[in-house]
Amino acid sequence: MRSTQSDSVSCMSRIPRWEPLESLGGPSPCQTSPRRPDRASGRSNGEIRGILGSGAVRRRASSGYTGRGPNMPDPPRVNATLFANGVVPVTIGLTPKQEEMVHAVGTTLRAYIAAAEALSNSKYAEIRHRIPAYLSQSRRVLAALCADGLIVRYGDSGETSDTPPGVVAGYSQDSITALAPVLSQGVAYCYRDRESRDSSDAPGMKVELARQSADGQQRQVLSAFDVSIRVVLEQPQQMPTAPQKPYCILSVRNTIEIHVYAQLFSTQDQGSERNFVARTSVRLPVAWDCVEVYPFFHADDWRPEYAPIWAENDILGAVVSSQFADAQFDTLDPNAAARRKLAGILQEYRQLLDSNPEREEILQVFLKEHPALLCPTHQRLWPKLAFGPYKTDFVFREAAGGYLLVELERSTHRLFIADGHISSELNHARGQITDWKRYLEDNLPTVQRELGLTGISSNPPSLVVIGRSDSLTPENRRKLMTMENDSPKIKVVTYDDVYENARAVIENVLGPIIDETENTRIYNLP
């Protein structure tokens, strides 16, 4: 965030990132997630007990789910060995009914993520940026089925490459109320009734909003709050029916938005304060992108043929929600989108300058694509227009009917040499302008008629762009002003001057530009 204030706003969490839950059916027995001590009693409350896969999982890991599949042998009744307490191995089996339910969930979820990714890359490719990552990109999906429902966890998009995408489904002896906070890593809590929810002291994830000085020496906490989602497992009067997606009482994504009302002010220009809202997207330090809870589970509702309908409805719902949120903020600042686009162009231009291109043609191509940086009031542009034996870089026709001739030199050239005299490169550029104008004086009717420069004079205003501002001393700047006074129709600017002038024009029309980060959007207020 770009501001003249010495303080900045930061958001941080006090809970360290947990490692992803070990995928089931790997070469080693399933491990529990790292245990997290209960804040009240100090006892462990982070164990995952009884998340089971079939014994055939290790042989069929590429199939992406547990349970029976096409052309696959029936799995044995004893399914997997896992560590219930991190130390003592326990062997638990699945009944045929449990195996059937696990198979239904696994195959359906595999079809669901495949359909969602296919739609994101084809039919809805143009709005892919609005589709949540857990729908648009393949990742590891963990489905924990238990007696009273189902919990689905979509893995973090940042998971390491040794965690291949796919679906791992299993059965647990625990309930949704026990598994939800474990699989969500302390974010989602489910309760049987309202009384147990109201009396619960289960901790959420701690988030702090703090102000930090520019030198990092001082830090002040402005606000602190718990991030947690708490729901009561109450069945609605009307449940969805096939082929609709089964009733999902909770779907939480690993993204929270923090909205900060702030003020931009200048220490030099009193009374120029501007209010704005900073909209920042923050990811929690957890190993998932989305967690969903499906109570009141019925295996008949989970069929692969329903999955494409679910995927398309979920994509469209997420896109509409994203568009609606953006529209609400756009009503606060109707210029935000246009200002952000132009600010992006300025940033590209600055990055190109800082790369110190060896040839002025590189900058010429960029300025041809964005001519308003050089001449905000232009109506028409002629690049590389020839005046007889001489070739210009740009000729602009402005809104008032006048013309502007532009000569570009390298951004790496200096305007003055060590003794303070004009550099040979700047002298050459001014000489080019002189040659163009002499040709215009001798051939003005021909230029107006044959080149289409109707109404151009023999001495139009001209612009030389050369070098960088950091090479100029205050004395050099005074010399440039003297040169302009002697030849008022020839103006010499640096490439940095072009940036600052264009930025000033944008801010005068669309409001101040406050530098945004990747996850932050700025909305100016009246």
C-alpha cells in the first residue's frame, strides 16, 4: 500500500500452520495429524481416529478412491492399520454397508472434481479467475464418512508435488462433531443443539490486525478476533432431492476478507486527505482450500452421474457471489476498475524502465501500445512517420487540432556529462527535431496533403524523451528550463517524467493511485 503515512496495516495469525493430513493407503500406515494441545486442559484434541481406507488402496492408489471399483477385486474385510494415538497401532474393519457408502462417495467426488476442472478450462475459461481454486485445479480430496454424515476436505493448492491429486475416501467411528474441528484444523465446529453451541469454549483461530512502523521497530495491535464457523446440525424442513446436490450445512473456504477504512494524507499538502477502503484477502495457515459438512447422509444421493450438475451449479454460484461482492464495492468507487487498469500499465512501464533496455525501440513499442502516456489528449497517432529522408518516432494530433512531434532516445543515455555540458546524445536528439522542422518549412503543403497532417504548422511543438531522472542534479534541471525558455517549442523530459506526468493525469481524473498488493484492492471514497 503506497502512502505517506509512516504506519502500515498487517494481518497475522498466532496459530502455526499444520501439516496436511497424511493421505490414506500410502506405503506407510496412516498417521494422525500433528496434535494440538487443548488450551483449557493441555490434553491432545487433534487426533484423527478411525479414518479408514481399504486394504486395496495401496494397490489401487491411481484409481483415486477407496472401496470397490470397476474390474477390481473385492477388498478384504480388514481394511487398514493406523495409529489411533500416534503410538499404538490399531486394526479396524469395514462392514459391507460401510464399504458401499465409501465407494459411492469416492467415485462421485472423483467425477465431481473432474467435471469442475473440465468446465473451468473450457466452457467457463473466460471467468476462471472467479472460480475458486479447489474447483478449477486438481488436488487431493479427503472424504471422511461417519455414522452421522460426511466431511469433505479439499487440499491446499500449495501442497507439495509428492501429494498427487485424487480422492481418498474412508470411514470413521467418530461423529461429525468430533471430526469437523480436527479436519478443519480448528476453524469449523458442529453442534448437536443450540445449548451445546452456546456453552462451548472451543477456541477458533486467532487473527490480529496490527499497525507497524515503517522501520519495523514499533507494532500496535488494533484488533484481534477468532476465526471460526459454528453451526448446529438441524435438519431443514425440506431437503434437496436428486439430482440436486445433497444438503450441505457448512461450506467454508480458506479465504477471509478484511476491510479497513483508512485515510491517505500528505505531510506537505495540508487539507489533501482522502478516505479509502482497503479490501484485503487473507488465507488462513491451514492445509486446505475448502471444507464441507454433509449431515443426514444417504448413499443413494451420491452418484457419479449427478456430479457434472453439481459442479456447474457450484461454479456458477461462486462466480455470481464474486461478481456481487465486487459490484458492491464498485458502487463506493465507480472509477476503481479503470484506475486499477491504468495503474497496471504504469507499473509495467516502470518495470520496463528498470530493466534498462539497450534499444529505444523496446520502449517505442510499449509507448505505441499506450500512447496516452506521452500525449493524454491525442486523437490520432502516426508512428515512424517519414519526413523525406528523416523518420520520426511519433507524430500526435491533439484534440484541439495541434500536432506534437516526439523523438525517443535510450533511457540509459545521460542528458549531461560530468562537467555539466549537454551530452552528445541530447544534442543529437535536438538536432533530429531541427531537421524535421526544416523539412516541414520546405515541404509544408506536400506534408499536409500527402501525409494527411491537415493543418500542421512548420514549427509544431516537439518532445524529446531521454534518460532517467536520477541522473539529473538540481543544476541540470535549471539548465533544462533555460533551454526550454530559449526554444519554447522543444521540451526535453526523462522517461521518469513521462511516468509522473501520466500518473498525475490519471489521478486528476480518476482519483489517487494507492499501490495495491496482489491480495489487496483499494476503493477511494468521496
